[in-house]
Amino acid sequence: MARIAVIGAGMGAMAAAARLAVAGHQVAVFERGATHGGAVRRLERDGFSFDTGPGLLHLPAVYRDLFLKTGREPLESRVELSQVDPASRHVFVDGTAVSLPNASRAGVLAALDEALGAGAGERWSALVGRAREAWDATRRPLLEEPLWPEWRVLGRDPYPAVRRRGLFGRGKGPTTATLAEVARRELADPRLIALLESHALAYGFDPRSAPASAAVLPYMEQTFGSWYARGGMRALADALYERCLARKVEFAFGAEVTRIVEKDGRATGVELADGRVSEAEFVVAGIAPARLPALLEGREPYGPDDVRPQSDPGVRATGRFTVCLALRGAREAGAVHRTVVHAADRAAELAGVFGDGDGPVAACARPTVTVLRPDDAATRPDDGHEAVTLTATVAPPGPAGRLEGAAAEAAADRLVEVAEAAVPGLRERMLWREVLPPAEDALVPGPALAGRDGRFLRPGNRTRIPGLYAVGGWSHPGGGLAHSGMSGALVAGLIVNGDDWHGST
């Protein structure tokens, strides 16, 4: 039995802690904040409850596997999951709207044909079919295995080139196009283009620079469905925390790690802000790899031939601007759980979010707004009220400026104005609102993607320092609830089975 110190109590870190504890190790988690869950947060006020992080779960099999492997109780015994149907409603700039059924390729095809015209569904379905090829080619190395030492082979985009008719028109091999180029070439209709690009933007990717393989994002959602946890997605974080406690994982909150202790070149524990040292045979860092050198007294945890932390616009994490709305009046019959109201000017939006505009305020002028309206009694004081959450992807806090004070309130006004396309009489029904600008400790890292010479990969879970591992959305295989859960599984597998472990079989 080894003593293992885990830095941070995010979803990936807790997933690793639970698996390591079941394997017989003594696990202690040190979290500088006051609670667990990382970006999976909740706001509660006056009987209303809001998710202020992820609002839906894709690939629930990741957490089903986690709960089965860490105890005899399945996930559904702790969290009430339900499929959201329709999966989403999209309102485009020309006023066209379409509701897409959950986990139904044929249903999505029919809905797009009916709303956007004959042929729209087939074009979308063909693109998703090619995305499936990319998914099949990269699922194991990007989700189920530690990052390959020869990771540069993943720099080739697995999205297949379109086979064209004619003697000179047959494409060969994988494309090198960006997602935006694929959208224009294969979808043509600006509404379908907006639909595809909105999936990338929701994960913090710039479609103008993201690889074509980012098409796996709508494929994942359309194939495995969109799921909601009763009480909000925070319920999933609570269930994982409780599973860790049941497996004797120790938690210390308000415990900031200021140094990773080393001996003879190996990580041997952590030092806290109050000077205490917790010895350990392994250290699992659930923080951004870019922060590790500061905890290692300047030592670099990754070598020149490793994937390094990225700071490139379009690759780095974005911010999430959130407005929580308490509404009077019942949720109307037929209301949709998730509506995406698309930006009036996508080019201006992307310029603001990814750094070639005037900063985060410009990004919120008329952004793409996701409106979440869960039909969940646990989120409201009674059936005569409704809790609604609005989110938009914006530039992260930084040199370009911050959304705060009067600027944040003005941006919230614009989000509310946009969201009226999804919630009838929104402003008249509003009791109060809470405005949550993007915070530096709650940026949104996207999942790892193949292609573009490896720029969209995340640093590996193994570091160059023996005994030190990295976990969570900033590390392989990247961000998002499912990917963070897989990161925990990979780190646990490496520690339990050794660094030559190649992943699940």
C-alpha cells in the first residue's frame, strides 16, 4: 500500500483518488478551495439552484464504469440521470429554429430537412459519418490509453478527405483542413455551418484553427446522447466525493500546496502553505501543467520532446460568462431543456473570443448564448417559478481586460436580450439575476483533438519526474466531464500497473 498525495479536488483528481483507494492505496487530497468538484459548481439562492459549470453530461459510460469499478453500487443508485429530449433547440440568425432529437441520427436528419430544407439533413449526416471514422481512429489513443511517446503521429488529422466525383476529384488520405473550412466545403448552408461551429465554440475551440477532427464533438453528442442529473450536474460531483469518502480517501480543504517535495529526483510529497509536509510515494497533480514548475522550484516536468502546455489563441482555455436568472411563473409546456441562440455575427464573435478583437467585452456584444431550462423541481422553490441559466463563451481574463462591474452588467443585459428568443417574456418574468464573469480558476479547457501537428493535444499524465503524475482537464485527454473522468482512470492505471501500462483492453 502506497501513500498518495493528490493536489486538487476536481473531477479528474477525485476520479483518480477513488480508483487508487479501491486498489488499496492510502490517498489524501489537498484542495486550496472550500469545496470539491472543480469547475462543476452550483449557485443556490432563495430556493433556486443553478449549475455554473457543465450543464449536461455526454459519454455517461465513463462515470458508470468509475462507479462500478469503485464499489458495488452503480452510478444510477447515487445520481438520477435522464436523457434530455430533444437534445437541443437551435435558433439561427434568420429566425429559423430546429429541435434535434437525442441520440437519433435518423431523427436529426429528418428534423434538419424539415426545418432547413431538403438535403440539409443528408449533408449533416454525411459529415457526422466522416466524424465517426475520425472517432474510431482516435478513440483509444485519445481516451483509453496514456499519451503515446510517439505522440506526433496524432498530429495527422484523422478526418477523412471527401471523395469527389470525376477523374481529378478523388481525395486521398486525411484532410489538413480546419473545422471552418470543412464546414464551408461540406455543409454550405450558413445555418448548418453555425450548428457545427457552435459545438467547437462550446468547448472553447476556434473553428478557424481547430482541426477537422473537431467534428467528433457533435458526433459524440449525437451518438451517446445528452444526459442531465436531477438537481443539476453538481449532483455528479457530490456523488463522486461521497464515493471517495466511502473508500477512505482523506480530504483537506483550504489546504494550498506550495511545493512538491523531491528526494533524489523523485516526488516524495507535498508542502502546504502553513509549512506542513505530507510525505507520499506518489503525487498526483490535478492542476494545469503550466503551474507545475512553480511547485517544483523551477524544474520542468516535461521535456522538449513532450507535448507542452499551450498558450496559442484557439488552443488555450476560454472563459465562460454565466447569468443565473430567477423567474416568476411556471415553465411553459413544451419548453426545451437546452436552446442555443446563434450569434448574429459569428466572425465578430470569434474575433473577440480568440484575441483578434477588442477583448472580452466585444465578444459579448451579441454572442452565441446557450439557455438551460431544466424541468427539475429541485432547481426552483416551487412550480410557480423557474431557474434559467445563460452561458456564453468569452475571452479569458487577461491582458485584454476583464468582464466586471458595469461592463459585466451590460454584457449580461445583452445575453438576456438574446435569450428572449428561447424564453418568452423573459425580462418581464425576472425576479433577480446573478452575473458570474469568467474567473481565472474556472477557465474551460477543451478535450484533446488529433491533427494540426499536435497543437490540440494535452500534456501526458506521466511527467519526467518519477512519482509525479498530472490529471484533469488540463492534461491528457483534456477537458470536459467525460474526458476528466478518463484522465483519472489513466493516472490510476499508470500508478497501479506501472509506467509501461498501455491502457484498458
